[in-house]
Amino acid sequence: MNIQARHEGGVTIIEPKGKITIGVGDVALREAVAEALEAGARSILLNLSKTTTIDSSGIGEMVSAYTTVTQRGGMLKLCSLPNRVSDILQITQLISVFEVFDSEAEAIESF
Amino acid sequence: MSDVDREAPKVRIAIGSRYDHIDLIALVVDDALTRLGLDEDARHWVGIALREAVANAIKHGNQQDPEKKVEVELAVDADQAVIRVCDHGEGFDLETVEDPLAPENLLKPSGRGIFYMKSFMDAIEYTPRPEGGTIVTLRKRLSGKRDTPDQAEDH
């Protein structure tokens, strides 16, 4: 798993590739979001198009990221969810917590 | 005779309690389930349930003590894949687990693992081991149409 961060239209886009699972990807995601906040980002987009597997720890990190960013007056949104990521968010009713967009362009436009 | 290998041998694997061993277990079990004829989508969800069970065994059971083993076994019982995950911890009471869908729990960072196991498997059970520790048993039908998470009954 690796995570790339880039910037477009004032939005920090974090793009995890591979697995967001316990002890590996979840930590990397936490660090990527913390780093973005540290750098002053308040509009953060998680592009999950290249996420292959996510477990409850990965979901937990996304929820933590959402609450942390919101508490700091920012916004964290999601885009480009693979079906399996969407399914796992759906069954724990988190799909309604996050603002989710089909494409990165739509998501950037929404901030 | 189908090409599905119903006589696949049991898988038995033991790891030290480290998260970076979970991928290995997932890989070995996925390979065995492939030989048992489970389709890729079903294997993905069984794999998530297995990851949750092993992660719980490492974290809550063995308290991340790398000297304590987590043992995983895959067997076939009638038309079901039966996966057992054993730890050497203090035991566990399923009744104490909170509902992750309750509004007050929705934004908690943890507490969804068992819910996912129940959602993705046909059955799960927790059994105390006489010598200490817990066995989690995960069951999945090998035939018939599987439910996608969207179609699964509420648990």
C-alpha cells in the first residue's frame, strides 16, 4: 500500500493504493491525513479508486479522519469508490455520513 | 465429476501475533477457497471476515504478544467452508459488543469487525477453549448463489 497526495483547485487529494487494513494501510492513511492537516489543508478528498481491500480498521481510520478534519473546521469527502468499498460503507450505514462523489472532478467542484 | 476439488486438504497455519502476518493467512486461505470453487467475489468477503477474526485474535485475544500464536484452520463440513481462528487470550463475551449501527456508535473509530464478520459469512460463533482462549468459527456455503452484502439479511 502506498499513498500519494496532490493538490488541485485548493483541494488536497489523498489517493491510497492497495489495501487499507489493520497495521499497514490504516496507519499510512492516518499519517497522510495528519500531514495534510499539519500543512494547513482544510479541503481534503480521499480518492479511493485504487483501494483494493478495506477492513474495519481502514473504515475506522476514515471515520477518525472525517471527525478530525471536521473538528478543525475542514471538510473531508470521498470519491471514486470501487463497489466493494461502497458496499462495506453501506452496510455500516457510513455511506450517508460521508459526502461521496462518482468522480474526482465533481468532488473538487463541490468544495 | 466437476473440476472443483471437494477433497482439498485442510489448511492449518499458525502465526505469531503480528498484523503483518495477516496477509499470509489471507493468501493461503484464498488459495484453498479457490480450489473449493468459491468465486472471486465471495472469496473477497470471506477474506475480509477472516482478516477481522485474525485481527481480533491478535489484538483482543493475544494482546499483540508476538510469542502467542494465532492458529487458523480451514476444513470442509458438508457443503460449507469452515474456518476456525484460535487465540490464547482471556476469552471473549459476544454479548458485550455494542451495535455499530446505533446512532451513538456510528462515528466511533472501532467496533465494526464482528458486524462485518456476521454480514459476510453465513454463520459465526465464539467458543471458549478449555485450555484458555477463544475459537471463532466462520462458516460459508460453497454452493448456491451467495448474498452480496447489499442482499444479506440484517444482522
